[in-house]
Amino acid sequence: MYDRRLAIESVAHVGPGQFILGFECPEIAAQCRPGHFVMISVAESIDPVLRRPMAIYRVLRDASNTPYGFTLLIEVVGCGTALLEQKSIGDHLEVLGPLGVPFSLPTKDEASGEHLLVMGGVGSAPFPLVAEELLKSGHRVRAFVGARTAEALLCVDDFRELGVPVEVATDDGSEGFHGYVVHPLQGYLESEDPANAVLYACGPTPMMRAVHEIAIIRNLPLQVSFEAPMACGIGVCLSCVVRVDAGDYGDWRYVRCCREGPVFDSRRLVWQ
Amino acid sequence: MSGKRPDLSVRIGDVELSNPVIAASGTFGYGGEFSEIMDLSQLGGVVVKGLSMHVERGNAPPRIVETPGGMLNSIGLQNVGAEGFLEEKLPFLRRFNTAVIANIWGRTFDEYIAVAERLDGAKGLTALELNISCPNIKEGGINFGTDPKQTEQVTRAVRDASSLPLWVKLTPGVTDIGELARAAEAGGADALSVINTLRGMTIDVASRRPTLSTIFGGLSGPAILPIALYMVYETRRATNLPILGIGGIEGLDQALQFFILGANAVQVGTANFYDPMASIRLVDDLRNWCETQGILSINELVGSLESG
Ligand SMILES: Cc1cc2nc3c(=O)[nH]c(=O)nc-3n(C[C@H](O)[C@H](O)[C@H](O)COP(=O)(O)OP(=O)(O)OC[C@H]3O[C@@H](n4cnc5c(N)ncnc54)[C@H](O)[C@@H]3O)c2cc1C
Ligand SMILES: Cc1cc2nc3c(=O)[nH]c(=O)nc-3n(C[C@H](O)[C@H](O)[C@H](O)COP(=O)(O)O)c2cc1C
Ligand code: FES
């Protein structure tokens, strides 16, 4: 974990209110695992005062494959992300990270079935890195990407470049399946019945809950990356708590999404 | 380098701190997380998250909402309990050369006494900080911190239950904080922590509901600085007890204002969230500032307010 003031090295607008910011920082980049996040400042002033959590999107590597930087894929949803959209190359942000528990991915030698990545909206951000890592260790990956509209779809090109098969769903039917992304997932599981499939999900809570239900019915493992409002991102403020199971009697307790998560085994969570 | 490094050490009653910068309760956990990015021994002290006798689960989310220049929280005093603190947290904190202050709270006199007794004599604990901002359930919800009589009684009860130095943390939600300061002093307080958060709320317009699950919460951050400064001013007029100035401190400028008003040390709270190195940097900045000003001891600054 490092706290660094970093200059924005690259800015790319990729969709309506969607953009990618690039940073150089070998220390942070070297520690980034798929599913990690950073806390970034949005204003130089005290309004808004808190930093925002953002998933690591891609890790940048030099010719010798050494990590030297990372990018963030951001969607405007409120005042902080709107301010970030105004930033230009050379502007500085405070960046703390990498933070949180990343996805637990199999190593080269571990046998596994197909890895199915299910994502909605900006919840797609951590998944190209997940796919990259899985492919590197020889595993099979398939992506299910959902968004409101065709324009708002994220990461589809990343997956295609990596050679990952992609199935798309849009709320308005402007591309791919007309409806929620869980339907193509469901359809795929029903038609292919892939043995030992492993599920991953990130996106709106109802979508993750739907994937969780599928995982339970089909007895497949599922890791979700959960979002909660965060003030500190490092585990000291207790603002980001989520409910997890505590024993056999329907008992539960709070854990910190920023520290014990954001990635959880979906069966640990209490889905309200 | 000049031989005369400014002396940043301060005394809070019988407690000697290596410097006057302390991490505020509820904004620093139990120190473990911050130790990953800083040397806790560089801090004057760490006040841990408010401890109760038993483990506390805390309030339902959402527990925070951002406000202009600050934030509201309703964490609900989630904590590991006195036992959990002694077993799992204090041994770690003992490794550092920093004062460890246990912030404590209860819903009844008995709960305050129980947690104070349990922590009494714990190796490595420097002082207790009494959080009296919770309602006294037994007395029908009257705040321990807003009724001078109750403030004095709860302070005395804890004073009698523990041999540790006792800091009483005052709430700003009162008409005359000086009266509460004198009540705490009469009850046997060794120092006063000024201030805790202020009550506030926001509404989610779309749903017309309060944003926080608990309707209202505690306001903190830069937005409360002028209120905190005024409260320290009034407290200093009411008592000669050492004061720990708290509220909206981000760095040197705010800390200096507290010292000039008569605070003997400061606590950094919300800034730890959005600027995790804020407290460590403040120690360095204070030292450098004193050096450039030719100030040999930070105590020269304390209470140096010019009037008229
Ligand atoms: C672990 C994690 C990873 C994330 N990764 C990404 C990412 O890669 N790209 C991206 O665009 N967004 C990501 N988000 C969501 C992003 O943090 C929020 O969209 C952003 O904080 C909203 O800020 P705002 O000021 O624009 O919105 P506002 O609604 O004005 O924000 C006000 C407050 O609410 C909090 N908040 C609001 N919405 C969310 C939310 N959905 N999740 C968490 N906190 C929220 C903010 O932190 C802030 O404190 C992630 C969230 C988490 C928890
Ligand atoms: C999230 C949060 C949790 C807090 N928890 C406690 C607590 O457990 N006990 C306590 O006495 N004060 C608690 N406080 C109050 C702070 O210690 C401090 O008095 C207050 O936030 C004002 O300082 P600041 O503006 O620097 O944050 C908490 C504050 C915040 C923001
Ligand atoms: S965001 Fe502060 S504890 Fe998780």
C-alpha cells in the first residue's frame, strides 16, 4: 500500500461519461492484483473532501514486462466522478493503494473448468485484468457483459483483444441480448453445462444477487466484487460494512468491504 | 544542521507525549492498518475506536454521507469490546513508542464503570478518554454529555474505577460548553478533549428519506473547524485543565490555531480518511515551522492568543 501524488499520464474518453485515466507508479503497479482498488482524490479543495474507490483496470508493462503503471476506468455517476471527467494530462491526484482483497485465481497447475466473468456497467472495470491473469496461467475464460445501451458497453474490446469469447446484453436491446446479462449466462449454462465452471461477478447488486442464485442452484463457486460507500478505503472508519454469515443459525456479522473485501465468496454474504 | 531542534513534547497532566499530534478516536481503528504506511512511533499518541464492555455490531448501512467540506457518520460505535481490545489490539500497539489512549463509552453508569475497570492497569495503556456523547438509557435518554450533573457523575464514577489519567471528551451540542468543562473538572477529569462530532442530517430527495439509516449522524471534517475553535476558546476560558483540540484539522494552519487558543495537543480525525499521511506530516510541519519561527518549545505557542 502506497500513498502517492501522481500526475495523470493519459486520458481516453471511451463512451458517454466513461473515460480511462492512466498513471505511472512502479510501486503500486507491481503490487496490483486483479480486483484490487485504489482510493483517489477528486478535488484539490475540500469539496468534495473524500477520495473515491476505483478498481484497477489495467496494469501497464514495459518492453521487459515489468509493471510501471496502471489505468482506471471510470463512469460519471455524481459530483466526484464528474470532476474527474474534467481532468487533463498533467493534473495530479492523490492515489492510495492497492487496497482490498483481490480475486482468488487458480495457478497454472490447478485444474479448473471454464471461468465465466459476469459484469454490468462500470462493474466491468476489474475484469480484463482477471481475464489476462487467468489466460496467462492457461485457463479458459468467457465474458458476459451487460450495460444500459450499446454505447455504454465497457471492456468488450479488451476481451476480444485477449481472445476471450464475449456475450453481450443491453437493457434497451441496442446490442446483443435484449435484457439483463444474467440471461445469456443462464442460457450458456443450460446449453453447454460446462463442468466445473467458476463464476465471477461485479455490477449492480440485483445483478450480483441473480448470479449468486444461479451459483447456488448449479452448485458453482462465485466470487463477487462488492461496492459500498467508503470514506477511508483502508479499514479504519467502519463505514463500508457488509453482512456476512456467522455460523449456522442465520446469525450474521459486519465485515469491512474495503478490507475483508471488496471481493467475497458470494456464499459468505447475507443477501438481503 | 543546527543543534537546537524544537522540542515538540507536551504534558497532558501527568502524561508526557513526544509530540502534540494524536490520531482521533474512530478515525484510526486500532492502529494496525495505518502501521502499514507509517511508523506509529512518530505520533504523539493514538486514541483507539470507542470501546464498550461488550462487542458492538454497530448501525445498519448506509453509515456515512458526504457533506460540503465534511461528512456525517452513524457508525454506531461498532467495536471489538474491552476484552477483544486487550487480547487482540493492545499487544500490537505496545510495540510502538506512542501513547495509547482508550476511548470508552457506555449506555449506563454501570457500563462506563465496567469498561473502565476492565481496562485499568492494562500494560501499555496511557490514558482513558471518556466519550460522553451517548444517551444515558437508564435516565431516559438524557445525554451524559449535555447535562452538567450527569457529566460530573459519570466522570467521577470512572475516575473512581480507574487509576489511569482521564480525559473527558466534550460534545459541542450544548449552549455553554464552559459549564460542561467545569462539570468534568469537578468530577476529576485530568484533561478535556474538545470536540466530538456535531449532530446533522441530510435528505435523499428522490426517496424523501433521511440519507443515513439512523436519520441523523455526527458531522466532522474541515466544515466544523470554526465551531471547534470557538469551543476550545470557551473551554479555555472556563478551566485551566489541559485541552486536546479536535475538529477539522487537516494540517499545520488549523493545528496552530488550536495551540494559540490554548489547546495543549491536537487530534486529527476525518483528515486521516482522505489524507492518510496527514497526522505524520503535521508532526514534521510543526517541527519545521517552530524551527523557522525560532520557537524552541511548542509550549511557547500554547495560549498565546492576542486579544484586543
Ligand atoms: C471497490 C470499489 C471499486 C469501484 N470501482 C469503480 C471503477 O472501477 N469505476 C467506476 O467508475 N466506479 C467504481 N466504483 C464506484 C465509485 O467509487 C463511485 O461511483 C463513486 O465513488 C461515486 O462518486 P461520485 O462523487 O461521482 O458520486 P456521489 O454519489 O456524489 O458520491 C457520494 C459518496 O458516495 C459514495 N458512493 C456513491 N456511489 C457509490 C458506489 N456505487 N460505490 C461506492 N461508493 C459510492 C462515494 O464514495 C462518495 O463518498 C467502485 C466502488 C468500489 C467500492
Ligand atoms: C467515522 C467516525 C467515527 C468516530 N468514532 C468516534 C468514537 O468511537 N469515539 C469518539 O469519541 N469519537 C469518535 N469520532 C469523533 C472524532 O474522534 C472527532 O472528535 C471528530 O470527528 C471531529 O474531528 P475531525 O473533524 O478532525 O474529524 C468519530 C468520527 C468519525 C468521523
Ligand atoms: S471504507 Fe473505511 S473501513 Fe472501509
